[in-house]
Amino acid sequence: MTEASTPALSTAQPEDFFQLLKPRVMSVVIFTAVVGLVVAGGDIDWISAAIAILCIAVGAGAAGALNMALEGETDALMRRTRGRPVAAGRVNKNDAMTFGVILSVFSVMLLGMTTNWVAGGLLAMTIVYYAGFYTLLLKRRTPQNIVIGGAAGAFPPVIGWAAATGQMPWQAWLLFAIIFLWTPPHSWALALYSAGDYAKAGIPMMPVARGAKSTRLQILIYSLVFVAVAIAPGFTGLGGPVYLAVSILGGLGFLLLAFRLWRSRAGDAPDKAEAVGREAALYDVRAEAKPARNLFAFSILYLVGLFAALLIERLTAIVSL
């Protein structure tokens, strides 16, 4: 066998395949799915519940692996994503694709057989929606990519609810709406100080396609709608007094930061600062971009606080029975 025909040996390590799962995104998926499952009630036993959460987590990781396989060349152009396994060349594109497909089939089939096929079908649809509809069709074609594509990240609590009860009532879709409306201001705040990366990669994120001023205004509008919807569970019986307090106080903080961002000049000039490492790429910005960074960071805390309040109230009610 000649040297030219000798297959290249993979340098991928187990850590690289773990990173294909997008563990940070997966942690949010797991948390919101747990909240949906617990708040739903139902008569699901703890073993089936644990398997359901595992399947939802693996399904989310599968979608992440498929996304990285399809977006490797694009990721390599962006400072924030160039260290990802496929973009950096540590994992072959075909290996990542195969890994994602295997995990997808495994998670969907196991969830359907362990709980019900309503949950299994929703998980399958979410994976296809994110890896196919969002990654292949939306991301490069419209500045509304993150708005429409954000639905993929909003499904986990609905899937958790369906796994527990086999149903998808309006309460589950209210949790969906909270995450769905949270996604644009959260993502566009990041995009305001990462616009150069998106432009280089040819991705028409809102600051690239419509400009920073328009993006800041849309963030403010979405924030007003999002906070109103986020408070709604406190008045519908889904959330109690703890949730109501967290949603109102956190919502006021969210709106204050959104208003400051609207009044700022964040994104007007490209941020030329070179970040040190992937973590710095998210948070090390110039003074003009700090209002965008602050909203981005606080949005994560607010979303976690909302779902944590629901979880605490439900667990407290269960313990007191």
C-alpha cells in the first residue's frame, strides 16, 4: 500500500467527541427538560424519568454534533467557534455526522419505547429542525434565522412534559414560548459584539444584515414581549409566589439592561479586541459593547432563575404532600 493510499489516522480524543455534544447547550436543555417533566406531574416512575432526561440530553447532543459536522468550515472562520472539534480538524466531518446520526436514532427510539411516542416524535422533530431546517436552510438565508431556529431550543420542556404525561397542554407551550422569545434578545446581544465574525463567515445575523441600530431596537421590542410572557405563569397557576417574584424582579432588570443597550452604541463599530481563549471571546469586549455583553450574561441568569423557581415550587409541593 502506498503512502498516498494509506488512510490518515484520526487524532480525535474522547474529549473531542464530548465537545461535539455542545455540553454547555446540553446543560440548559437538561435543566429545562427536567423542569418540564417535574412540573407536569404524571405517574412516571423515577427510572423512566431518568431515562427520559438522558434521551433528551443525548438527542440535544446529537443535534449539536450534526450541526458541527455541517458547519465545520463556517465555524473555522469565527473566533468564537474555531476551536470546535470539526472546525479545528480534530474530528473528521464524516465521523461527526455518523456520531450524530447514531445518537439521534438511539435517543429517539429509547425515549419512545421507555415513555411514549409523543415525546419520542417531538425529540426526533427537534433534531431534524435544528440540524436540517435551521443549520442547512435558515442560518445563511435570513436575518430571522435565530428567531425561527430558536424553536429548537424551546422544545425540551415540552418534550419533558410529554414524557411524563403523554400530552402537550398549553402550560407546556407557555414554557416553550418563554424560551422562544428569550432567544432573540439573548442571541442578538452576543451578535452585536461578534458581528465581525458573522460577517466573515457569511452569516446574515441581524447586526450584519440590518445594522446595529436596528438590532438594538428589535432587542428592546422582543425584551418587552418576552418579559410579559415570562411573568404570565405567575398569573395562570403554573407558577406560584416565588416564581412571580423572580419573574417580575428579574424582568425589570432585564428590561433595564435592554433599555440601556438600546440607548448605547454597541455594535456601531467593529470590536477589534482579540480574545484570549473561547471564554474570553464571549465576555472580553470594549467599553462600547459592554451593554450588549451585560444583557447577554444577565439573560442566562434570568432564564435559569425562572425555571429554577418553577422547579423549587413544584418540589416543595411534592415534599409537603
